[in-house]
Amino acid sequence: MAAPEEPELSQAQTEKLLQFQDLTGLESMDQCRRTLEQHNWNIEAAVQDRLNEQEGVPSVFNPPPSRPLQVNTADHRVYSYIVSRPQPRGLIGWSYYLIMLPIRFTYYTLLDIFRFALRFIRPDPRGRVTDPVGDVVSFIHIFEEKYGRSHPVFYQGTYSQALNDAKRELRYLLVYLHGEDHQDTDQFCRSTLCTEEVVTFLNTRMLFWACSTSKPEGYRVSQALRENTYPFLAMIMLKDRKMTVVGRLEGLIQPEDFINQLTFIMDANQTHLMSERLEREERNQTQVLRQQQDEAYLASLRADQEKDRKKREEEEQLRQEEEKVRQSVLAEERRRQTLEEEKERKSECLPPEPPADDPESVKIVFKLPNDTRVERRFLFGQSLTVIYDFLFSLKESPEKFQIITNFPRRVLPCLPTEEQPNPPTLKEAGLSRSEVLFVQDLTDD
């Protein structure tokens, strides 16, 4: 069975289709049309969605699954810096270490066994993210209650939102996963993360996102980044059109070393970031140039359409005028034909002319407007309408006229009126046996 034919496009849709193809460089017209139809023919939204796809952002019509998060963590060039715990020193240090070793081993072993067994009783509640923003805001409040407000500016949004903002602004994103139960977490927050030099460095160089792994949002991110120990930090940036982890810092790190390691990661990847910025600037310039070209094309197209519209209007006006003239000519021809037929009918209905020796006859000489003289005899008993019909039947007589006597000058009432529905006879009108009457043309009136 043949596939149903697609509906034809309007002129406006065709223009948008060609404009979208120019802006995106797509060769398939079918794909261009499908994309525009998905966006309700909103060309700005369709172009933006296409650019996002080219940059690695999934289309809004093909949303990615919520897990795993779309961050490249498999780059073999990722810089990883792991700080080992310091070895004990002296007799007292080693004694304390050996005494605490079995206690710590037993504690963490039992804790892992308890967590493992708990998974069989009920699923981990952190596996379901229902309020990611609430998880982040809750962590920030808890952090400030414990460590004060002197800390780096936390990004108050979801991990995905932080990724999108870092990508849009072409900035580094530092992700901190807060392990509440880890022995080094408290010291890292107090002696490193909340120090003045670290706060200043982070606030001026990058976006900073943090969350506790006890929260569903933090747990989901930890599953995506696959940390080994705490404190854990990951540096993420746009690289090769993908948000990529370019550095990992794990373990208790001191403020100076922390800043040095982040500076090293940033310097090592600065060329990639500059390349992305230059490429985006070039892409924006190309888009602006195309937009200007499209605007010029549309302006030219609108001007041509306006010219065509005016030309069509002029042609239509000329056609209407010609049609009006033609209809006027036809109407005039029909009127003349009707007049000729009426004259012929009146001529056929006239009574015969009486003989000259008839004592009741009246000899009348008519002077027409064109100085023609016409003579005919009538009977005294005939109505003045007969005189009018006789003159009307003549080809020389005007279309509208009236009959006037010379002396005394008066208009003969030849046609019926409301006051006199039956015109008088020749005798009642006071005509003699020989009369000269004048025909006055009323056509122009």
C-alpha cells in the first residue's frame, strides 16, 4: 500500500525550511522538515536544538536517561592526585596507630556488613532522586550550621544544571562530594575548604558544586564519578564538545597543595578551553553572519513580494477598469438595441395616416433638433400619445424629448402623469388643421 503523501508546504513554511537548512547545513530536506515540525515551525527553537545536538547536548525530543549522567569520565588524560594518609611518627604515634587499627578495621567492617545486609531488607533510599535541588540546598544549610558561612560559593542547583551553566559559560566546574562518615572530611572542610585563600581562589576561577553522598543527588553523582576515597573533588570542563572530567583530587589535601593542584589542572587544559571559546566565537560569528544574510535575503524577498503585490494590484485594477469599460460598452449596446426594438414596436403600433381630404385630419410639420423637418397627418380625435409615439419611432428623433408649440409657447402633455393619466386628444389640446411643432431634446437632462 502506498505511503500517504505529506501535505504541501505554504510559502512561509518553505522559506523557513530553506532558512533552517542554510543555518544548520543539513543536506536532507526531509530531516529539516521533521525537525521544524517537531518544533511547531519555530525556527529559532529548532536551530538552537540542532546546535545543542552538535555540541553534545541531547535533543529535547530525545531526552537522556536520568542515569548515568552525561559526563565523560573515561578520558585517559585525566589528571589524578591522591593524598595518602600520613604515616605515624615516633613511639607514641605508632602505639596509637596500632591500638586504633583493629578498632577502625572492626568498625568499618561492621559498618560495611550492616550496609550490605540493609540492602536486602530495603532498597537504598538514595537510589531515587525526587528533589535534587532540595538535596543540594539541605546540604548547604547543614554545612553552614557546622562550618559557618565562610566557605566557597556553593552552586544552588542540581548537578545537571551546574554542568549546563559551566558549558554555556565555558568555565571550570569543581565538584565536591562530601562523605559525612569519613574520618578526614571534617578536617578537610575546616582546614582547607573554608580557608580564606581557597575561598578566594575558587570564587574567582570556577563554579563550585557540592553535595553530601548521603543525599540522593550526591549519591547519584558519586555513582557517575566513581570516587575511591574522601574528600573527593573532580574538575570538569568542556573538552572536545563534551563535558569531561580532567582532574581528580582524592584524600586530605592541604590548602597550598590544593590550590597548586587545581592551578596545574587548569593550566594543562587552558588550551582546550581557549580552543572551545575560539570555536564558539567563530560559530557565533558565522551564525550572526548567516542571520544577517538571512535577514538581507528576507528583506529582499519581502521587497520582491511587495513589488509583485503592487504589480498584481495594478494589473487587477487595470483588468477591472477594462472589464468596467467592456461592461459599459455592452450595456450601451444592449440599451441601443432595446431602444431600436422599442422604436420598431412603436412604429408597428401606429394607426394609419388619414388621407389629406379627411375633414378630421390635422397636418403637422415637426422640426427636429437636427433641423430635419418631418410631416404627417393625424386625426383630431387621436391622443397626443400617438404624436409622441410617431416621433419616438423615427431614427432621427432623440431618445428623450418633449413637443412644444411655437405660439403661444407651451409643452404638449403627450405622456400620462399621475394628475392626467389619459393625455388629451389633438382637438382637446387646441391644435388646428395645420400646425408646426418643435421637438426639444431632453437626453442630456
